[in-house]
Amino acid sequence: MWAQVIKNSGIIINAGKEKISSNLPYSIEGVATPVDMDNSYLKGKFSMELGYRFRLQPKQSRFFYDIDLLGGYTKSEYAVNFKSFGNTQYGERSGTNDLLSFSLAGSVNFNIFRGLNVGLGVQPTAYIWDTRFFDIPVFAKVSYDLKYVELAFSYKCGLSKEYKISPFKSSRLSQWQFSVYVPLWKR
């Protein structure tokens, strides 16, 4: 089988913006005033991933397979505002959250026409800092191979609702990403 496969590998860099869907309760335990739902938010600022890709491509086939080992950093910000009554103003809870992640992504890709490719994959990811949880996002991508570099655009949708920042509940991470793959070794 390995004799039938053209292999290459190289560096991959992903950059994007996190989209966080979450639920915020109308009231928070221990706080007498209700939450101002219109002015409270949890949103992603940016994310970066750096890793190494292994590409397997059977000869005489338009399908090829990518395996990516990735480390990533994601930054998000949040604010919880409370409703005001009369002349009384209530403060807010706000801050930022940083996530470090390690993942192994695998995708099946199809060459449509002269370097234009589409692919589907899965990316099991362990998040280890500020919040610890595990997710298995699925993703779809469109890429174009320029021979010495490949450019891709993808959407990744998390399946887990384990991303927890108090008082936000059942948050899910999704992401738009732009990727650059630079093959360093080719057989």
C-alpha cells in the first residue's frame, strides 16, 4: 500500500475567529437584579494554530488524506451586565479567557479541478488552560494548491457544550479559519 501512496509533509498555520454560542440565565444565583440580556455577551476575539501536516495521496486517485498535529491559542472576552432600577446602577462582570489546545485532525479531501480541493474532517481537541475540556469538532474546507503553498478556508463546528465560563452555560465553540500549508518534504 505505501508504494502506491505519494507522501508529503510540512508546516500548517491556521488563523481565525472563534464563534461562541452560549446560554446566559435570566438571573444569577446570589445576585438580586436580573441580567441585561441585550448588553451581555461571550465572544471570541481570535485564534491561532500551528502544526505539522502529513499528506497521503494514492496514485491515480483524486482523493487524498491529511493528518494534522496542532497546538493552538484562543482568546475570548465576556461581559455580564445587570438591569438598572431607578437611579441605581449595577456593575458588570467582565473579563477575558485564554485557551490552549492540542489536537489531531484528520480529513478526506477531493481534487475538483487543477489544485482546487474540498474536504471534510474531524479534529479531536483537548483544551487545557483557563478551562479544561475535550471537544470533537467537525469541519469542512475549500483549498487551492499553488504547488509550493496551499491556501484554505474552513469552518469548524464544535460538538461539545463543555466550554464553561461562569455564568454562561452550555457554550459551544465554532470557528472560521484561514490556513496556509507549506510542504517541506515530498516523496
